Amino acid sequence: MSNSKVANSGKDATSAYNVEAVRAQFPIFEREIDGQPLHYLDNAATAQTPRAVLDAVAVHDSRHRANVMRSIHHLAEEATEAFEAARGQVAQFLNATSPTEIVFTSGTTGAINLVAHAFGGTLQPGDEVVISQVEHHSNIVPWQMVRDRIGITLRVLSASADGAVDLAALQAIVTPRTKLIAVTHGSNVSGAMTNVAPIVAAARAVGAKVLLDGAQRAPHGPIDVQALGVDFYGFSSHKTFGPNGVGVLWGRSEVLDALPPFMGGGEMIRTVTLDETIYAEPPHRFEAGTPPIAQAVGLGAALAWLCAQDLTGAARHEQRLTGRLIDGLDDIDNNRGLIRLIGPRELDNRLPVVSFAIEGLHPHDICQLLDGHGVALRGGHHCAQPLMDFFGLTGTTRASVALYNNDGDVDAFLNGLDDVIKLLKP
Ligand SMILES: Cc1ncc(COP(=O)(O)O)c(C=O)c1O
């Protein structure tokens, strides 16, 4: 079945979006892979970094490098200023009420583990945390660890047939013992977005908190945590056009204020004696040790860069490419029932992440053969084994689009896949 809503050529209403001008800002696309252009469709794993971000990090490290919030000298003050300015950029990106709601972490995984330790440590045996079958392992394993440490009960929302968090059983799963609902904002496997409002309403009805894993949503533009009405939001810099090694936990002020620290060490304290410690206020209470300073500065630059792009045009462009990917899979399949799309067919309210399975072909083999066409994909369980179990698969092949991908990338993928299938499934 072809998706009729989508034009199947590079030239349509979205042509006003100048993808080549965006792409030209990414030095990585100057390189070739075995003599072929790079067709990078593994953005859900890690996005590429524009020159503006590479420069911001290089300038920081070559001109302003020092530790933050410690020494009284020129460089230390500049470094602290740049680090705190980055916090301000993140606050703006998330529409936080204050930069003090922004905690720098190592990534989404670091953000969720922080909540699992700090908030999880306040839970009592028998309290309940709700997750879903759609989650990345980083929003499953930390809660299993809390369960095993404290004796809480984990309750799980199922996946729907198109790989979204299924809310049909929400009212039954959320109980007066629920203390937190921790779910993804959008799936890294299916691309399905989560319907957040009913989750927040169900949580509020029993006084529970809500955590959203925003790893896959953040690369697509600003997020309004206040409008979402959640309590915690996490995302990773490296998926959002920034450097590796840094990420964000946003926490509602009053929620962060009430939490104990996760790690102990330098800079998270007000005073220390050999007998006791008085902790600093958030966010520093949650940032023990030297933080990833240049990386945070790079993240600030990445968010500023992202917000300066034509994001409405980019969203339409990504949606059109997603439609071309889905239609192209249908065309290659040609009613043979070989290719199984894992994710919604509808293009509205979905991330540009397209997963599929081909009967009898291992995703790693597909990825390896497509790599020979210069196409970078991801194949495997995508750190979402419970979702794979739901679909009765061990893995999928995933093509994920960012705002710099063009029709040439989609063509290379579809032509390459067609060749692979002709070769392996004649
Ligand atoms: C939905 C989702 N959550 C969490 C993560 C973990 O992100 P990180 O490895 O950057 O901590 C990922 C990474 O793929 C993801 O896709």
C-alpha cells in the first residue's frame, strides 16, 4: 500500500526548505565512504555536528579552558560564564522556568539514572513506578535496579501495534501507589510519539510524577516542558547535533528542591565538615565533580544553531523524506509481504525514524550490504529488546532522518535495499 499523502519526488511544497544550505554546514559530508558520498541515515543513534558547534568547542578549549565555579582568575570566570550561558540556552530550548532547573548529565542515560537514584531513593517498598514496553533499555534497567534495591513494584504499559506506548490500560495500571510514570516521548524504534496528556492527567490524579525520555524528540526542535506538564525531561547532546559526553536532566524546581543528591563530591556542597555536609541548591547539588564543560558549551551552541534553522520547513522536509522511505519500502516489497514496517504509517505526529524487518534477512547483513552503498543505517535490537519481544523479532533495520538528509540519501538507501533484496531474495 502506497502512502498517497506524500509526493514521491524531491520537488514539492517543501522545496522552499534549503536542505543543501543546511547540509553544507556539516563538514562530515565532505568525506566519502569507499569513493561514494556518505548517506548518513543513523541519526537516531548519533547526529552529526555542524561547523558552528565544532568551532564553539574548539574556541572554548583554545581560549577559555579552565575549571568552573572554583578558581578566581580570568579564564575560570570566562569558563564559568560560558558554562552557565549554555545552561541558559538549554533552559530556553525547554521553556524551563529557570536555568536552575537544568542539570548537566552525561546524557539521557545519566539523566534517568540520576532520577532513579535521587527520586528512586525516596520510594518505599510497595510503591509503584510505571514504564512501558516501548522503552529504550536506559528507561527500563535503572527502574529494575530501584525495584531490586528498594522493593518497589514495576508496572508496564504495553506497546500498541504500531510501536507506540499503548494507553488503553493506563487507568488500570496507575494506582494510588504509583509514584512515577517514566516513558519515552518518542520511540527510537518505531518513531511513534507518545500521547503525553493522558499520562500526565493519570499521574496527577494520584499525585505521581512524570518523566519523559526526550532522547529522540529533542533533535527536532524546542520543547515546552511547562506545556507538557511533566516533572522530569532528559535528552542527549550527541543526538541533538552537539558533542558527546553531555546531556540534560530538566526537573521542575519544586521537585528538584525536594530531592537528595545522587553523587557526592566537589561543587555539589555548601559546606563540608568531617562529620556532615550541607548540600548546594539545585542544579549544582546534582553536578558532583568537574562537569563536561566544553561539551556543555557545545550543546548550548548546538541548540542555538538548531533554533536558528527553518524548523517548520525542516519538519515538513523530514516528514516528506519519511513518507518516501515508507512508500519506497512498499514499492520494493511490491505486495510480496517480504518487508514488515515497524511503526506508524501516518506521517503526522511521528518521528522520522523508519524501522523494518525482512523475513529471513538479518538486520546486520542488510546494514553491511547497504554500507557498501555508502548508506549508514542501524540494525539490531536498538537497546529495546522488550519491544522486539512484543513484535516477535530479534531486531529491525532502521533508517533515521535528520534535517540535513536529502533525497539523494533516500534514493541511495532505496536503490541499495532493492539491490540487496534482488540479490538475497530473488
Ligand atoms: C529513546 C532513547 N532513550 C535513551 C537513549 C540513551 O541515550 P544515551 O546513550 O545518549 O544516554 C537513547 C539512545 O539511543 C534513545 O534512543
